[in-house]
Amino acid sequence: MINGKEHKDVNLKEYLDEKGYDINRIAVEINGEILPKSKYRETTIKSNDNVEIVSFVGGG
Amino acid sequence: MKIIFNGKSVNTSVKYAHELGEGNIIVNGYEIHTPYILKEGDNVVIFKKGQVPKREQFTSMISARNNMDTKKLLNASVVICGLGGLGSNIAVMLGRAGVGHLCLIDYDIVDITNLNRQYYFTKHIGMLKTDAICEIISEINPYIETEKINIKIDEDNIKDLFEGISNHKSQIDGPPTGASHLVAPLKPNPKKSYDFLGALGQGVHCPPSVQWTDTPQAYGLGGQDGKPNGVQVICEAFDNPYAKALLVNYVLENHPHKKLVCGSGMAGLYSSNLIQTKRVMKNLYICGDETNEAKIGEGLTAPRVSICAGHEANMILRLINDMEEV
């Protein structure tokens, strides 16, 4: 599951690129644990993983 | 019968609240205007309109309408990162609520373009935001303990900054909740403060300083186990989305037991009702519409920024009171 939607196995970095995420504006949690940015490239999301991707917008 | 009267636990045999003294009467957070029969455990504050109470009564009186656990508030410690439209309003709201310790971080000075939404006045133009907001809070409640850190947080200094805070009063890695670890307010240790900030000197826009307001003896919460109080909540209140993401990733990776409350999406003149509080991760709450970004043609105004700040401040007060759900 990625942000509540089912998804097939995918490399995280490829998924983020495909969806147009700016890596410097996001935080990613996998199964309740924050994932360091250095691990995005090597991380494969499996179908039973629960992934939350949060993207920040400017203003304050 | 045991009640709390003007912040102190007392035994009383009187029947009615108005027999306790003259003045306006607040019972359990609500001002009464008709005779009220006292019950065991009631929290009663009686004050005289137009008078500033003495120090011993100030805390109980200023919190009279909160109806919250005053000890939890006094022992609470919140780090506010950024003192712009979000942070300046959040700091003032938490100060009004009576949060005992606020660590306020910003590098900038107040300028004319801030006044449309930030909690500053024309007299503050040119002042460091940390100084200006501490002045404002001290005029609301002089017994809030404030710590000022003048720094622009970036990738190179964030580790030292938070280690510095954790070596200092705020104790990032203290007990997860300060509520059960009441502790005497610590005296500032200027040397240590300057040690950790000194390391951050390069690139800092303004001379770093950590200053403390009056030591709040009035709190009367003596050290019980000698352990420092822990920072309960870290509040993200930056303008820049990259700074927001930097702080969130750093805190969640390095302080996995801390709760983090953020703002994201409050620009434009869109509906107030789009702004929400969401618990998006175990320890991460986001307030805002998560969509409307400040950009060319999309400004920031006092109402929407303040609504978002209100969401953040309310979530922080809820967390201080052990309410983790939004």
C-alpha cells in the first residue's frame, strides 16, 4: 500500500521519479518507520508494505 | 472538602464559591454569575478585574479559563522552529495557554512584509524575531521560560543544533513525557549554550544567543527525581518546503520518540475548511490543506495562516495532555 492505495512491487526511487516527487521536499515512512533518504534508491516496496509519502508545500 | 483555590490545594468548609473571596469567579474553566455550591476537587479562581495578580497567583489565574492540568502545561517544553506567520502565532498561543518552556528558533529580523500575518508590530521592525516574540510573550505572561536560538537551520548545522538543545534545558531525549518528571527550572548555563551555538557561528545571520527569562520559581514544581524535563513536542513552522522536509526527516530519524507537528499548505484565499490536522505518520502530524503553496500570484494572509497556526497549537496542547489522536 502506498498512501492508502494498493500497488505492485516497485523500487521506491523509481516510483518517486515516476510520480514527480521532489525528493528534497518529502518524507517517507515504511511500516511505521521513517526511511532515510540515503536508502530510497535501494528500497523495493513490496505489496504487503505500508508506505506513507508526505510532500511539503511552502508557506508559513 | 478539598478544592483548588487560586492554584493552591486548600481545605474549606464554605458552601458557596463566592464565600471564598470577592471578585469574578471561575469554576473549572467557566466564569459563573449565579451562586455555585462547591464540590470536592473543584478548581476555583477568584480575581479582581483590572488588577494584575501577584506572581504566586498569576499562573493559576491566567490559566483559569483553560480547564487543563496546569502542572502538565508548566512542565511542558516545546521547540518552535521558525517564527514567521505560523511560528509567531503558535508561540503566542502556547504562551497564552501557559506552556512552561518554549525554545524559539529563527535567524531573521522582523520586516514590513511580515506584518500582514505575523504576530509583530511596527515597533519590532529590525528586531530579531526571537527577541520580538519573547518580548510579546513576556508581556502576556512574564513567567513563561523562553530560550532563544538565532540560527538558520540547514543540513550542516541541524545535528549540532539538536544535540545542543538535548544537552541543554530542553533535553530532546529526556523522558518521552515530561508530565511525570516534574523538575525544578534549571539555571541557564551560558557557557554551554555558547559552546553549542558557537560551533554554528559560520553562516549565522545574527549573533547566536540563548537568553532566559526570569527563573519561574512561582511554578513551585520542585525537582523530584533529578531528571531533566523532556521536550514533548517539536513544532515545524518554517516557510521553506525544503527546510520543512529537512527538519521532519532529521527529527523522525534521530529522535524517534518525539512528536512533530508541521504546517503545510495555507496560501491563497481558499476555504478555511480545507485546512485540517492529520496524523500522517506515527509521530508526524500535518496541519494545512497540503496543497496550496506560497508562490508568485499566491500570497499568504493572516486568516489562513492563523487558522493553520491554530491547528498546530491545538494539536500541541492535545499532545501535552496525552491526546494523540487529531
